[in-house]
Amino acid sequence: MSKKKESTTKVTPIRFDPVLRHGLEMLGRTLRTPMNKLVNQAVDDFLKRRTAEVETDLTALLNDIKAYRKQDPDFEKVIRQTAQSEALAVRKRIQDPAEGHRLHRTKRDRAASSKRRTAGRG
């Protein structure tokens, strides 16, 4: 009993623009190469090129981040600036919008809110 060799490739349907498909068919006939092989070669070339470009971009970004962190590794400058801003706001009695404010609801507000919640359960 012989076992059929399992294919390591996977069938992947792809929709081609008609102009691209025509170009692939024409090139395949000229080179006497199956369209599948042409597509695999094109995708292989694309992946090699684009992954190298992305790697270069990411390396540059990582270098920029490392350089930034070396400028102020413990974020002391940012912490100092934040503390100074907070102190100035306190001295000038400026309300920090990021801190928000507490809402004081009346009994009437709470009753109306309760009615809306129970009405929605309907």
C-alpha cells in the first residue's frame, strides 16, 4: 500500500485585475511557464523586497527611539516639566480639565435617572 505524498502547498484563490491576468497569461505563453509559477516568483520577489524595506524602516525607527531615550533615560526632564506645570496651575488657581470635577446630583436628578433605568428594562 503506497501512501500518496502530501502536498505542502495550499490552494489560494486570487482575484486578478483583468489587465494583470492578461499580462500573466501572455508572459506564461511566451516563457512557457505556468501562471502559478509566475505568480509564486512574483510574490517571492515582492516579499523579499518589501520585508527588507520594512526592516530598514523599523531599524531606523528603533534607532530614533533609542536616541530619544538616551537623552532623558529616566524621564527626569518630563517629570520636572510636569511638576512645574502643576505648581503653576496651583499658584494661579487654574482648574486642570484632566482632573475633572465631581457632579452633585439632587434627589430629583437621582429619581429621574432611576425612572429612566427601570423604563429601559421594559
